[in-house]
Amino acid sequence: MQADAPRACRFGRRWYLNNESWHPSVPPFGEMKCILCWCVSGETHCQRQECPPSACASPATRDNPCCAKCHGECSAHTWAP
């Protein structure tokens, strides 16, 4: 008996191969870069990028457009007095 090959997934109007991943495109918003989808044996799984909780009153996005950072937050530089 021959085993069945892994099935592809259909998302919208496109087909994706088993183990293929993509950022979904949702009209009218376009490509959702903060969400990653992947195909597993004919089933589509999607997950939003996880971000650390923001502890500031007015977060802003910078380096990573999917996660908010606080205004005035410095990068990982070491500042000498």
C-alpha cells in the first residue's frame, strides 16, 4: 500500500505546498506582515507575531512595525558618562 503524499493548503485563491509558509494577503489591507501562516498536511495554521507587553503610556512603532515600543526608548547601546 502506497502512503498518500502530504496535501497542499488553499488560502484565498492560492495553493501552498506542505510545510510552506507565507504572510497572508487580506483585501483591502494587503499583506499582513505581522501574521505568519503555514501549511501542515492540508491544514492552514496562522499566528500573529507575539510581542512583549508594552509598559508605557504612549507606545510607538519603530524597528519592528508589529510591536510597539515606548517613545524615547533607546536601543541596546551602552552609554558612558
